[in-house]
Amino acid sequence: MNAVFMKSFAAHPYFTLYFRVHMGRGSCHLIMKFPGSLPFISLLFAGLTSCGLPVPGVRENLSLPGDWKNAANFPVTSPSRDLSRWWNRFDDPTLSRIISTALQNSPDTASASARIREARSRRDAERSLFFPSLSGSALVGSSDNSGSSSTTNYTSGLNASWEADLFGKRRSMVEAASAQVGASEENFHSVQASLASEIAIAYTQFRVNEAALEVLERTIQTRSETSQLATWRNQAGETDTLESSQALSSLEQARAGIPSIQQSISQTRNLLTLLSGKVPGGLDGQLASGQKNIPDPALSLAVGIPADAIRQRPDVRLAGYQLLAAAANVRAADAERYPSLNLTGSLGTNALSAGKIFNPDTVTSGVIAGLSGPIFDAGRIRAGIAGQNAIEEQAFQTYRSTVLLALSEVEDSLIACRRTTERLATLKKATAAAREAATLAQQRYAAGITDILTVLDSQRALLGLEDSLFTVRANRAIAYIQLYKALGGGWSPGS
């Protein structure tokens, strides 16, 4: 059906137009009145719900588990502490300052903030289309009359136009734009959470490398003493050159590890500077003056129930807003099937002299109303609806995948926290025993009771266990960092 009504009226004291739109699934009634020369429009919709606009099907809610499968040793209650600043629980002021600085200065957060402003501007632009548009004009012109005289015309006017949102297309587009605003805000929160966790992980690795360097330097000192002792014994004729060569080889092997650790320290320092939005060297002072302990996570974390994490995580909220936007776009595409009503009006003057431009006799007005709907479009509207439905399905599957990923990440982090804690306790005992064995072997070698190989083997075993101990300490801290992030920490509604 394509029903079009168009007529112009000028300076009628009173005129009423009646439109009755008959559709297959109901009827909509529109009454418009234009009193005087200034248009006044009153719209009355009766039985609009009977017009039968389709509502997208509601999918079943995703089923969430009632509790975490791997939450042993963690209180499974509602989180008692705010996770928005979880890094403060590591009790490391330097780490807290670096993260706070990064959240303010990082180009990533600045870019995400700009996307929020862009989305809000687009939403406001969509909202503005609910209202009529008004434009004005003024013109002075002259024309020759038979070449003997000229006539000057003074013209001014106001033009207004408005498209009535009969079937909710414009409203659906505003809803989609508003959902995109929400998505951009959650993207900002997601950037915040990711940035905080990346900095905490890099900072942990930086402190681990510093601690490993100190241990290696102590090991070099011990091996240097052993090499010197082997040299003295060789010079005294107590041993041959094999022992002194073995001791020297072990010493140089330890020294060869220093450049690699120093490289890791420098590169990790640069990574922290980059994440903080500063030039290289911008954090050297803070990193040098702070405590050099490996971050130690607090163990009193309440993980809550799975629903808590789903509500808190910004990536899940982002996917939810994108699904809302896709559903609104489906409704907007479906509204293309129905007629649209466009109203235009004008109010102007046309005078032969400037003094008469405000004379009521020179005022003219006009109103044009048009109701149009599609008859044949070669399947364009149907294809558009099908495409938007496909986009909505993609958005739903993305939301579903994000929820499943969130649940999996929390479970993985819980497993990592528990297992690294168990391994750390075992390695501490093994390292203490190896340290005692290395000391005894050194003393026995100095007394001539044992050979150099026993000393070197004990030193290598100790260094290997200390490296493993640092690795597990780092893994344990990183596991808790990832658990905080997986539970939705790292942002707050007021940030």
C-alpha cells in the first residue's frame, strides 16, 4: 500500500485534516488541526497497539551455576570489599601510585573516554530528530519592467518540517544509540580493568627480576669464594687444576646470567612506563625509591557467587549493551515496512517595500502533509530486516560466549591461586634445605672432607630452587591479579 495525501493551505482561519490509516492488523487514527495562520498540531493515536508492531523473540536466560567449582579455601559469600581498587590490597604504595597515574594518563583510557563522548553525541543527534526542524530566510531582489523601471521585492520566511514517529522507528534508533553509549562506557571500564591488571603483572615481574638479580649476585659471591679456595688448594698441591677449572667454570656460568636479568629489568621498566603513558625513564625515580618486595596478595578474598562476577564484569556488561542495541536496530528496520508521515510548513512575507514587510496583508502560510509507505522495493526492506536479525543473533552469541569466558576465567584463576600456594609452600621447604646443604658442603670442602663436585652440585641445586621459588611467587601473585580481574575488579561506577 502507498497512500499519499498532499495539499497546501494559505491563511485559512481554521482547518482540520483527518487521516485514517487502515492496516491489515488494526487501525491507527491521526487527527491534525491548524488554527489560524500559525500551525498547531495535535496528534491523537487510538488503538496504536493494535497496529501489531512485532517484538523480537525473547531468548531464555543463560543458566549460571550456583557456586564456583574450585572455590575451596575462599569464602563464597557476597564480596565484602570493593574490588574497584583491588591493587591496594597488595600493600605496595609504589604499585598503587603507578596504577593511579596510568588510569589518568594512559592514551588507552583517554581514547576510550573520547569514544564515550562520541557515542553520547550520536545519541543526542538521534534524539534531536524527534523534534521539528526550523530554518529561516531573507531575500531582497529587483526586476526590470519593460526596461523602463525596476521593482524591488522584500521576502522573508520560516520553514518547518517534522517526521512523525508513527511506528517507533525513530524511538528504536534512539534506544540503539543509547545502548551504544552504555557499551562505550563499559568499554572504558574494561580498559581500566585491563590496564590495572597489566601494570600489576608487569610490576610483579619487575620486582621478581630485581630479587632474582640479588640472589644471583650472592651466588656469584659464593662461587667466587669457592673458586678462590680451589685455586689456593691447587697452588698448595692439595688438588690438581681440574678442581680449580671446574670452580671457575661454575663461577663464569653464574656471571653469564646477569646480562639477561638486567635486560629483563630494563625492558619491564620500559613496559611499565609505556602503560603509564610516560616517556622512557618517567618512572625510574618511583621504582628506585619504593620497596623492592615481590607483591604479596591478601588471602582474605571473598569470591562471591557467579552471578556477582557476571554483574560486575565490564566486558559482560558491554556485550549486553551491544545486544540491546542490535535488538533496537531490528525494531527500527522492521518499522520501515510501515507508512511514514512527513509534515512541512512555511510562514513568510512578500512585500514591495521594506516598511510593509511586517504588514499582515503580506503574510502567507502553507502546510503540506504527506503519508507514504512502500509498495515495491525488490526485497530491500526484507533483506535489511534479515540482516539486522543476523546481527542480533551474532550479538547474542557474543554475549553468551563472553559469559562463558567469564565463568571459565574465574575457575582457572581459582585453580591457579590454590595450586601455586601449595607449590610455594613446598618450594620454601626445599629451598631452605638446599641452602643448608650448600653451606655444609662449602664448610666440608674448606676442611678438606669433601670434593669440589659436591660443593658445585649443591650450589647449582640451590640456585635452581631459588629461581623456581621466584617463579612460583610471581605466578601466585599473577594468579590473584587475574582472579581480581576475572571477578570484575578494576573499575568503579564513579570512575
